[in-house]
Amino acid sequence: MSDNQIPQPLKNAGLAAVLSALWCGLGQIYNGQIAKGIAFMVIQFINALLCFIIIGFITYPIMWIWGMLDAYRQAELLNQKNSSQTDF
């Protein structure tokens, strides 16, 4: 790690998953992936609207579960990346 890089705090993968369970995309924002989190929120809003034509009942839970899994995995990857940067 070079001198000008500030070590990032570790992310709690469980918290990231819970935040995404509460509001799709919130876990991604917690992980620092702002654009991805906003995109997940917009997609989930569209899925909610699609419930009026039945397809949303399929796409909404798929996106919700994908958001939770993605937030958890990304937090784990960020933690691995940050811990490998601090190991010399």
C-alpha cells in the first residue's frame, strides 16, 4: 500500500444484506457503490409498477433477493481487497 492511500474501514456483510432487505439498493450504497445502489432502487420501483400487469410479482422478489446477495458478496470482496492491501 502506498503512503497516500487511506485504509478503508471493513464493511459488515450481514449489515449490507439486511439494509438491502429493508430497501433494495441500500446495501450497495452502504458498500460505497452509490450508482449501483440507485440503479437497484430505480429497477425495484419499476418492478413495483410492473405488479399492476402481473410480471412484477415475479421480477420484484428476484431483484430483492439479488440485491441482498450482491450487497453481501460485494462487502466480502471489499473486505478481502482492503485486508490484502494492508498486508505487506
